[in-house]
Amino acid sequence: MEEGWFSPFAVLSKNSRGRLREEPECPVRTVFQRDRDRIIHSKSFRRLKHKTQVFIIPEGDHYRTRLTHTLEVSQIARTIARALRLNEDLTEAIALGHDLGHTPFGHAGEYALNEVYEEGFKHNEQSLRVVDVLEGKGGLNLTWEVRDGILNHTGDNMPKTLEGQIVKLADRIAYINHDIDDALRGGILKFEQLPKHCISVLGRRHSERINNMVMDVIKNSTGQSVIKMSEKFKKAMDDLRKFMFDNVYIGSEAKREEEKAIKVVQQLYYYFLENPYCLPEEYQIRLHTEGRERVVVDYIAGMTDRYAVRMYQSLFLPSPWADRK
């Protein structure tokens, strides 16, 4: 089926560069289907539902979390991959796994760990570490192509596959648009504030903007060995992204709790650094082989927002005295 339908630029499942450890093939699923399934069934994937996207520990039912962001990226990426006749299973696996290593409190948590951990912390590198080492019994043993897409979904490096390049672009399309939606819902922005030259190109409504951006990617990537937008759409998207950084991502009302979140993450880091025996047993057994700092970072990065807050409260805030009579 893949040989008969896929574009010459697609990655065929049979041509995967393979896994870190060889294992028997599944009789009914391709290697990339298996990777997608392993990610979906992982604990790290389930924890995304309680991790911040933009609004820290949002109380409203309709604000995005890291999980709903991941699902929106997957939907956008799959649409592009199918239209370009690329490997949809590979694309979906990368999309579902790209943020598995994200910290509690979103990029505030990422910043907090990067400040205190000497080796530095980036969520894309942590996502790769999750699937290579932390999940299951020694990692999920994913294919090279999925691992490459996860690692390079952000930053300057470009994924080696077109499927990975789709996810890199779909991630940006998704978060710019759904963060606008959340900011409007939360009263952080008014529609009239959005840059008019961006809206005139991309569209006024949320669904219209996503559709137009997806169609532009498909139009400009068909028959090409690279995934790209037209210069007109790319400039509009980049300008809109800059507007979001200036008005939402940095210094807005949506971010007023970030300093507290950073304090929570960093105090937990220092506490477990001094008290490694308080770590769960599954982390303690790695202290001698991987080092205290690395293990503590792994533990904190895996926390959800609410778990981190509960842990902070139990360690640093007094509990009310209960009448024991």
C-alpha cells in the first residue's frame, strides 16, 4: 500500500533506519504504527492533560493543556501529511511524542530547570530522553525517524524527514492559533488588537486561519523535498508569533503566576538534590549510574502542575493541626 500510494519523498515503513534495540516485527502494524501506540499508552502522554500550555493551572474547562495542544498538532500534521502523500503514521507518532518531556508550568518550568541544572534543560531533548530512557523498562525503543522528529521539532535543526518537518511547522501553526483563542477567552487580548496585516492574510476566524495556513503549506510543498509556506504566509505567521510574544507570552496577565511557578520548580530541585532518599524508588535506583542532578531533573520534569504544587505544599508549607481526640 505504501509503495503504491506514497510520494517519492515519503519514508516507507520498510525503509526505517530501525530501533536502538532490534526486536521482532508486528504481523499487523508497521513500525511507525507501533511507535504511535507506544506513545499513546505511556504514562508521560497521560500526564500531559495536567500540564500547562499557556495559562498555569487553568480553572476554565476550555483552556488548552499540553495534551490538547498535542492533539491539535497531530490533527494539523496528519492533514498535511495525507494531502502530500507522506507517511501519516510516522507524522502522527512524532506529533504525539513531541512534548512528552515538557515540564510542569510550561515554558516557565523549562526556564526554571535550565537556570539551575548545570547541563542545561530543553524540553525537546527531555522528550527524547523520555522515550529513550525513562518510559517503560529502559525506554520505548522507538524508530530513528520518530526520535529524530521529536528531538528536532523545535530549535534551529531541521528534522531529516519531511514528516518531521511537517510536525515542526504544525506545532507552530497550532500554538499560535489556539493561544490566540485562549487569550481572547481569558480577556488577555481583544480581537481588535491582533495585527491587521496578519489577519488580512491568514483570516479572521480561528478555523479559517488554520485552514488557510494548512492549505498554503500543502500548495507550496507539493512535489518538493522540503516542507514550507509561501513567503507571504510565513511573514504573516512570524509577525503574529512576535505579536503573541510581545502581548501574551511575556509579561501579560496570563503570565503573572510564572514567578511563583519558577520558585516552586527550583525549590523542589534544591530540596531533592539535598534529600535524594525522598525520591521515589524508581528514581533512587538510578542515582549511582546517572548522577543526582540528572535524576532530580527527570523527576521534576515529569511532574504535572498540580502534583508539583501539592509536593511543594507538603514540603514547604505547614499543615493545619487536626484534633486527634
